[in-house]
Amino acid sequence: MTTPTRAAGLDALHTFVPHAGADYRRDRNLDTGPGRTNVSGLSPYIRHRLVTEQEVVDAVLERHSLHAAEKFVQEVFWRTYWKGWLEQRPEVWRRYRAKVADLLAGDLPAHYEDVVSGRSGIDAMDAWAAELVETGYLHNHTRMWFASIWVFTLELPWQLGADFFHRHLLDGDAASNTLSWRWVAGLQTRGKAYLATTENIARYTDGRFAPTGLATEARALDEEAFPPAVPVASDDVEGQPGERVGLLLHEEDLEPESLLAEHPSLAGSFRATAVAADPRHRSPVAVSPAVVAFTTGAAADAASRTTDAAGRPATGLDSLEPSAVLDWAAAEDFDSIVVPYAPVGPVRERLDLLRAHLAAEGITLVTVRRRWDGRAWPYASRGFFPFRERIPGLVRQR
Ligand SMILES: Cc1cc2nc3c(=O)[nH]c(=O)nc-3n(C[C@H](O)[C@H](O)[C@H](O)COP(=O)(O)OP(=O)(O)OC[C@H]3O[C@@H](n4cnc5c(N)ncnc54)[C@H](O)[C@@H]3O)c2cc1C
């Protein structure tokens, strides 16, 4: 079980740090099954920012040179890259959301239910579907094989596969998940799709699986063009905090101490604080109990580390529903509420709705973004390779 606390995330980080150099470079693509130690397993912590990307990279670079840990550091930056890319193309997310809703409301392909229930008839797919549902995690290489077989062998819509992942992954993340599925399907790097092969699966699962009958050709999918990219906002703080300010944390960032250290004028000034967990909006249908448990546990852990100016503990809110937040705001008499910036995804949708409801009551929603994101995201305007060139410069900046 993955314990949803910052302390557990830091423990996992410190256990993994010695292996983040040559070991990771050599073994990272192997999937030997649950209990694997060749990858960090940190993604549920990083995704909710129980542990931040900055902390992970700092801890690794204290132990290894950037050259030695280059592969691991690049993987952490893949997450940042995907977020920055989607931030500039919100229409990609909007179209994905609309398509998933459409597909789930209509006649689903006949074999969809069998595949997600582990009855596809392909032993590897069935084992991976079961592992995903039971543990909330799949190894990166396995995610690639799963998505490729889903799209090219089983010929299911990629959006339904991305939705299945998003409902079950403890690290389920709008940018990394949607864009990785698109990458496998050949939509992200136009015309270049990822084909899973029996030999590659057998080699990297140490012979645990060697599924036969897989598609031998990955014909990249096609789609209508998207509108031009929108630039990333240049300011890390959007909105003006007033005199009576609340702090509302959410599942995109549950480490207020380092976030507020970047914005010292805000720290220590909150009339009241709250933490909301609202993972239901990752999908139009129910997200897994494991995702709900992890996210609510993570929010409770953040609440236990958060107090207002008078030292009062944070309130737990069940959701980011405007009515829940407005009740809290009225009880505390706020004129403004500070929230961590939410990148494009379900929480951002909730905050956009909330902002309008608060404004109608004369309350300003103020977003604060981490420097990590503000510095890196503008470089995620094209492919990963030009972005990768920026990594040494980005890790040197504090
Ligand atoms: C189809 C598909 C769907 C995916 N969906 C998600 C998702 O919803 N959420 C998510 O966090 N990652 C997703 N990934 C990326 C990657 O598979 C996971 O981040 C990684 O497997 C997490 O395991 P780990 O923490 O042991 O990774 P490690 O290998 O130990 O890497 C360290 C950290 O780097 C980041 N990272 C590593 N690889 C990637 C990558 N390829 N893309 C983005 N970030 C990466 C993660 O934060 C990870 O915790 C997806 C990949 C694919 C192919």
C-alpha cells in the first residue's frame, strides 16, 4: 500500500536516491512486477506535490552529478514538460474531456468491458489491468505496452484507455496521462506511433509475458488541427490578495511550506486555511476507491501540516464545489482566497467555476505558481528535445 503522507514520500525518496544514477540508467526499462525497486515509485507523491519536483531533483543531485543522474532527472522533467505543453494547448484537454464523456454515454465497443475487467484474452493485458486496479500503479514501459495494444491490437479509442488509467492511477495526471496516450497513438509526435512487440515485452518483463497475435503495424491516428498555442502566463501570482485572506489547498499542490516560502508576503497572513480533496472529477464515471483514498489521505496529511495566522488547524473540505467553499468563506469573512496554481486539468476546471462564484460575492481568487513551473513551462512549446537542452540551466536556478 502506498501511504499518502509527505513523510512516507520523503522516506521513499531517500531510499531511492542511491539508485538514481547508474542503476536507474541501466535498469529503468525493466518491469519485473509489483515490488520492483528499479524505479522510484514516487509518482503518487510528486503528482500531488506531497514531495516536490525540486526536492526530488535536489536530493538526487546532492548524491550524484547531473551527468550520472541525467536519465532520472530527465524523467522528472518529462512531467514538467507535459504540464507546460498542455498549459499552452488547453483545447487538447477540452477535446479529450468531451470525447470521453461522449464515448461513455454512448454504446461502448463490445469488448471494452472485457478489457478493463481483465478478460481481454491477452494474458499480459489481463495481468496489467488487474495490477492497475489492485495497486493503482503500472511501470512506465508497461503503460506504453498497454496503451499500444489497446489502440493498435484491440482497436479501442485511445480516450477510453486514458480514462481507464486516469480513474485508477494514484498518480493520475491530466498532462502526463493524456499526452502519453496521445504519444503512443501517434498524435503527439505527428505520424510517429509506438508499437509494442512480443520480443520487447518478453525481454523487459524478464520473460514473464510474451503475448502473441499483437498488431504488427502501428498506423498513427489522425485528428483535426488544434488552435494555435497560448503563451504561459508570465506572473507567478495572479490576482491581488486583500485584507482578509484565506488559504485553500487542493490536490495539485499539498506542500504549502515551500510554496509560501516563495511568496513570503503571503506566508503567515491567513485568517483561516482549508484543504479540499476532489478527485471525482478526473472522469465522468467513478474513480477507483484507491484513488479516492490516496487523495483524501494526502489532503488530510496536508491539513495536519497547515495552520492559519492564529495557529488554528486547517479545515477539511469534501470538495471544491462553489457552495462548500462559499460557506467556508462566509463563515471566515474573507475578501480573497489564495490557492496554488492548478495546471490544465480537472482541478483547474473546478477553480475556474469557483472563481466566477466567488467574484459574484466580491471575493477574489488569487493563484500562486511555483517558480519551478513558471521557469520551465515556457520552454515546453515544441518537442521534448529542445526542452531537454534547458534542463542543466533550469536545475541550476533556485
Ligand atoms: C500511457 C501512459 C500514461 C501515463 N500516465 C501518467 C500519469 O497519469 N501520471 C504520471 O505521473 N505519469 C504518467 N505516465 C508517465 C510514467 O509512466 C510515470 O510517471 C512513471 O511510471 C511513474 O513511476 P515512477 O515514479 O516509479 O517513475 P520513475 O521512473 O522513478 O521517475 C521519477 C518521476 O519522474 C516522473 N516521470 C517518469 N517518467 C515519466 C514520463 N514518461 N512522463 C512524465 N513523467 C514521468 C514521475 O513524476 C516519476 O515519479 C504515463 C506514461 C504512459 C506511457
